[in-house]
Amino acid sequence: MEQTTNDRINQILQPIIERIPESLYGLERLEFMGKEILKLSDEDRKVLRSLVDLLLLNMKKLGASDIDMGSFGCNGQVWYRVHGDKKPDARMGQFGNTQMNLILLNILMARQLDQLIENRNLDFSYNLDIDGVQARLRADMYFDLNHIALNMRMIGAEIRPFSGFGLHPEISKALSLKHTKKGLVLITGITGSGKSSTLDSIINANNQTNNAHIVIIGSPIEQVHKSKGCIVRHREVGSDVLSFKEGAIQALRQDPDIIVIGEMRDPETIITALEVTDSGHKVFSTLHTSSAVESIDRIIGEVPSQEQTRVRERLADVLSVVISQKLPRTLDNKRVLAKEVLLMTPPIRAAIKNNNLDEIYQMLQQSAKIGMVTMEQDLKRLYEEKKISYEEALANANNKKRFKEIVVANI
């Protein structure tokens, strides 16, 4: 970065740093810094924000998916994740913890600062102008050893074509409002597995092929969908609505056809999602789970034991499709989608109701003719197509023993 930029930033920050009482530490110290930042002129705040924008522009140049900065973990440097590897970029400068605390607090508004202090964490979206085009990033700011840390993820401007997922026609029908008017669809996977991209592709396909109303509740809103065949509403938790639960309940009074609940992250949201689906709507959501069976087990296990029988019955009735995905590394050091797909059938509904979840995996293995596939079967396909190595396939398998068996059986 240019020396003149650094000098100007130091001129803005140093007086604040000198005013921080030595007796303050932890939460109180960060609260003081937040209040001091809010006192800055619009011009000074714009200068500090331009530094963050510069770091994000470098992220775009590198083709990075994520950026991390702040607190002891980053060692004063800015880190980028490029093709799965996260490394610091020394060209972006060195920052002290207090200096970076102030720089990061500056990108928040007063209400967001209050939310960060109260919850020790804040999910929000961030807009960046890149050559006249607005790019969006998903951000998570949080406390780390009494300092501020930040992760931002670049949201792709282009939505992947739905046809690129190679799903069976029966699965595609279950995902389409035109063919199936109700049911709960889950996209699951660990953080960074591409759940949001898959969900956006499905929403976009429905937006193009239906005349309907889609309500998206996100924390934060990532991809902004332009209304095409459908009216598409975007409600961000924290700014447009108080919670996923409230957003889903309110959506019922807004004449929706599709309700998208960004994440089923707590028992209240899970029960609400089931009730909203049961009312006759098509609902899409995500879970942090690695397989279809784990997703079902997680939903049931999240609610109190006295509620589990009722939730199991309702889940069996409303669940439509589960797509669990991973992004293994390819032989040319990129990423490729590996997926497990479950389509609800009468035997699977019965297995859920009778709490015989172990039977579902076998049903998945034997139902390729209607589009079902286990993660192990899909990893085997990618390995045989010479897209990923055997070691990478094995590392991503949920059932490693089964993966070895089906690969050996095919040799």
C-alpha cells in the first residue's frame, strides 16, 4: 500500500489510540473505541473504509473466496483463501491489534456496533464497488481474545446454471414449484461447501420458470435476485426482520409460494420451518451437516426429547429432498462438487417415522434410477472420471469403509 495512505490512516487513528484510558480492557475498551469511531467526520471514516475496500479489491484480483483480518490469529497481516489454501499477503501491510480494531469497527453503523457489543458477534453484508459494478460480501465480525476479528466471503456475481448440477429429472421436479407446490428442501454441508451457491441456483431456476412470490430470509442476504417470473423479496435478519423464525411466520401473511429460510440453526427455527411447510408451502433451507441421514438425525435431535416423536412424524410428512455436498480438491488444484441426494419415498418416510434411520443409507445406494446417490458413490464417480485423486475421494467420504468397498468392487 502507498505510504501516503498509511500516513493519513495513522493521522486519523493515533489521536484515538492516545485517548484510550489505560485502565480499560476487554469489552469496555472496545466499546470506548466504537464510540470514538462514531465521532469521526464523514471524510475520515471514508478514508478508513477505503483501506478495507483496497484489501477487498486485492481479494478480487487474487481470485480469493475469503479474507480474514484482525486480532492475534492473523499476526497483524491480512489473510486470503485462494483455491482452498489460506495464506497471508505481506504486500497488504502490517497492522497492530488496536489499529485493526478501529479500522474494522469503522465499517459498522451505530446499531451494528451495539449488536456486536451485545452479542460478541455480528453477521452482515458489505457492498463494494468494482469498476462500477456492485459486489457483495458476506461478513462475520467477532471477538477473539478481546480484540475484533473479521471474515468476509465474496458472493459470486453470476449464478451457476441449474443444469450444471447434473441432477436426475425426478430430483429437478421435486425442486421446482411448477411440478411440486410444497415440501421442505434442505441443502446441507459444512461451511464453505457451496450451500449458498446451490440454493441460489435453485431459487434462480424457480424465478425464471414460475409466476409466483419468493420470500428470502437471510443472515445476511447474500445474492440479490432480480424479480423475473417471480416477485422476489429479500429480508435480512437484524435489519429487515428480527429472526429467521419471525421472518418465516411473517412470510405466511405475505402471500408466498416459496419461502427460503437461510439456515435452520436452532430448535425454534427448525420447528417453524416444519410448521410453515406443513401449511402447504414450498420451503428451502440449509443445515451444517455432511449427509442426508445426519441431517434428519440433527433436526430430530435439536428439539427436546418430549417433542421428538411429533417432530419426527412431521418431518417425515413434509421433507421432500436433501442435497448434502462437499467441494473436494481436483487434480488441477481447483474444486468440484460432490453430492449426496435423497428423494423422499414411502419407504424412507416410514423409516423416519419408525426411527430406523440406518435403513436410509441402503435405500440411497439402491435408488439411482430415481436420482438418489450416496456421497461415496458420487466420490467414486469423480475418481473414476479422473477429476479427483483416490486419497482426496477417501478423505471426503462420510463412510470410508463403504467407499473402499465400492471402489475395490469395481476394479
